[in-house]
Amino acid sequence: MAVSSSHMRFTFECRSDPDFSPPPPSFDNLRRRNFRSSAGSGAAFHGISSLILRFPPNFQRQLSTKARRNCSNIGVAQIVAASWSNNSDNSPAAGAPAPPAATATDAATVPLPVVVAANEDVVVSAAADENGAVQLNSSSYSSFLKSDASKTIHAAERLGRGIETDGITTPVVNTSAYFFKKTADLIDFKENRQVSYEYGRYGNPTTVVLEEKISALEGAESTVIMASGMCASVVLFMALVPAGGHLVTTTDCYRKTRIFIETFLPKMGITTTVIDPADVGALESALEQHNVSLFFTESPTNPFLRCVDIKLVSELCHKKGTLLCIDGTFATPLNQKALALGADLILHSLTKYMGGHHDVLGGCISGSIKVVSQIRTLHHVLGGTLNPNAAYLFIRGMKTLHLRVQQQNSTGMRMAKLLEAHPKVKRVYYPGLPSHPEHELAKRQMTGFGGVVSFEIDGDLHTTIKFIDSLKIPYIAASFGGCESIVDQPAILSYWYSFGFHVQFVMLMILTLHREWSST
């Protein structure tokens, strides 16, 4: 539904002393929400189903800049009465007394007109991709969810879900299969005349909400969710790099990803060129010498937090018909928009910042429908399906993503500066520091530098162990991005059976900067 708003006017009135004397309307008289509409339909919302009034989609846009900032994370707004006017003729003349406001119970029985801007979709319908997977064709959330903070909370939920409910929170749909009322419905589904879920491995309503929320944050057409970040990486490689194909990756990357590339891909005849993250010349040579299917790199990388010039390498790859996938786990969609910079795909280990509480595993890949559908097809065959309860935990965790990442950016920068100035610290690796080799690049393509700080102690393995064991707040553990601070010595945790890794290297994953840190 798109309606021009060039001649529309929005007014909002509240009464401080409500009159609740009339009895509330019965539930039989309350009309249920209808979030679905066929193509070309002019209907968007048909009444309301509770005494809480819905804001029109452009409500936040009517507020002042300061008020909009303050309201971006409002959980509940209590309104006594409200009226909207579509033109100036309905508004009272200057100085004239305002008409009496309706009571809350009266307002609840009257459908409120929805004022929408030109080209603003408010209809949420469902469709299936070429694999038969259900995808919500929701409106462009950017039309009224202006900030990433709002998208983490409301995207894929505020305008309706593929689950009929009046609940604010998204329900967990615990089922392994979905039924059809009659055989004709099943045939319509198989011949793409009807949209439905079929089997738990192919999709789940709770998981679809998570997929759509991430797509809104990344500016992606489609997102596929899997059981872990490593699962997402494996399916990505197998779906996009053919047998006998060639892959390019970087020297600095997650160890398990490197193990899969070096150990398992060669069994399928797939060869790999490994380059330095900043060596554009090496990338160009690989693209010239090989028929490269995919350039896969992290940015920032694990564990040295190196950054790749996403815009530049995407241009080089696309000239040769090569896909570019960025693992943006260390950045999050809030600090870096890889797709907007030119990447074809963005991968995340949802376990880290997105979940944010060290209590759930998951991974995702976002990009165009065409490419993500290729990955989804193989995912449906291999499995690695995320449990809907885990999907709910991610949806809940993402609602505080903006606040957590904001704090982690601040704390990470403070800790990096503190460590760099310490006489017993040999070197600090953090994109926000001028000493970082890609600092200027990081400033161009990132809005924050995250909560992971890598550094080297001026000493040997035992000196580093003594330092780590003296810390009072961080846990010695793997992972990052949660509310608890974590410290990791990769030489032991990740490379204990390998040789040559920096024994004095430490990774510090932090969220909040406690007063106790200064005395630790």
C-alpha cells in the first residue's frame, strides 16, 4: 500500500485525565489484525485488537530529532486518546477550542487511519523462494525504522510476523513438521500456488523472524540461518565452490575455517590461494591465474584484527565474476555494512555479538536471494538446522545488540589505549588505534571497532600465563561478544598442538569496563 502524503497532516492529542466510565468493548466486537494482503490490495490494517493504540508507521518521523532518539527503544507507550487528521480542514482553527478527545475505550473500537509516505509498504505477506522456503515479503523497514537500534528491536516483528499472535514477543513454534488440510492444498503448495511450511529442516516461523531481522540490519534480500557459524562456513564453501574449483582466503582467519579449507576441500579437488589481508596485488594475481569462484575473508580478522578493503576487493572480484564473502563476526552489522561496501555475502557467527549472552550457538549468511538460495538448497540437504528455541534466544539477544556493541566499542578503545601505554605490553592490535596497519581503512568502512583487543605481553609463555591467571574479572574461555569479559591465550587454547604461534599473544574480549580493572 503506497499513499502519497504530500497533502497529509498528522496531529496527536492526549488527555491527562481519562474517563474510563463506559464499559470496555467485548472481545467479540474487537476486530483482529490482518497483516496479509494479496498483490495489489489496498488494505493494510483492518482495525485493532486491544486497548493499546498502534502508532502509524510515520509516528517517529513526526517527532523532533531529540525525541526520536529518546523514543527509539521505547518498550511501552500508554496513550489515553489520540486522533489523526489527514488534512488541514479537519484541524481546529487557531485559537479555537479543541474538540473533546475520545475515551480510550471509544478509540479502541474505531479503526485508526494509517498515514503512510509515498512508496511506503505496510503490507506483510508471505512468499516462497525457489527452494520452497518461506520468506516474508515485509515492507521496507527503512521507511520508518531509521536506526539500526530500532531495527534490532522491531524489524520483522512490529509490522507482523508469519505467526498470528497479539503477543509483543515472537512465539517459539516447536514443531518438526507442518500439516495440510487436504491433498489439494498440498498439490497447490508443490506447484507454488500456495505458500506454506513443510518440514522443520526447511523452515520455521520463529527462525524466519530472525532471518528477516538480520536481513533488515544488513540491507540484504535474504538470510539463511544455520546451527553454528562454522556450519555456515562449511555449507558456503560446498555450495559456491565447485569440485575442482579455486578459492582465495587470507592468512589470518579462524583456525577451524583454515582446517576445513586445508584438509577437507582438497578431497573435492578444490585448491586455495592464501594471501595477506592487505595484499591486493596477490589477490589480483590469483584472479588472473585461476578461475576463482569465491574470495572468503574475515574483516576484521581473527585474531590479529586485520581489515580488508571491502570496496576495492569487491570491484576486483566482480570484474572476474568472483563472489566475495565477508565474515563480519568481529564487526557486527552495526559497526560495518559489508553488503553496502560491495560484498556479495556477509557471514556471521551469531554465537558471538548477536546472541550476546554466551548461551546459544548459531550462524547466518545474508545476501541476494539468488546466491543465498544456492546455499539454502544445500543447507536443506545437509541439515544443521537451528532449533526454534535458539532462534528465539537470538531474537531476544539482538534487542540489546545496539546497547552492547556501543559499550563494547567504548570499552575496547579505552582498554586498547591503556594496554598500548603499559610498559609490559609489547604490542596491541586494535583497528581503532593509529598504530594498527589498517587504521585509516577501518575508519572509512567501520563506525566502531568492537570489544576484542589483541595484544602481546613482553615476556615468554610463563609470563603470559602469570598475567592471565592474575586477572580477577575475565573468564579464561573461548568465544566473545557476550556480557561477561573473557581472556584467551591462543597459543594454548587454539594452537596447543601447533608450533610457531606467538606464545605471548593474548586476546581480551570485554563488554563493560569495571572499576576493578584499573587495580587488576
